[in-house]
Amino acid sequence: MGTVWGLPAERVVTAVRRDADVQADQSVLFTSDRVRATCRVGFGFPHPAALVRIRLAAT
């Protein structure tokens, strides 16, 4: 059994808390990933009644 949440796009607010930080690394430990980007993002739901919870029954 699981739960699915329905969120209407017009009722969700996305806020970037600060600019993205992009760093490149040439060291031996970064042989497959040489670029790293981090960013703080927050989500808000100003109209809670618009959220829909769908419970899935086990099959």
C-alpha cells in the first residue's frame, strides 16, 4: 500500500534561497564527476486545501 500526493502546479511556490554554487575539481578522486553544483531550494504550499492524498490499495 502506498500514498500519492497530487499538487496542482498553480498552488505550489518554489523559492531559491541562494544562488547555485558550481565547483570544478581536477583531483584524482573526481574521475567520473568533475563538476558539482549545489543550491538551496524551498517549496511552499500556500493553499493546503488544494493538496490531494491518494491512497493506493495493495494488489
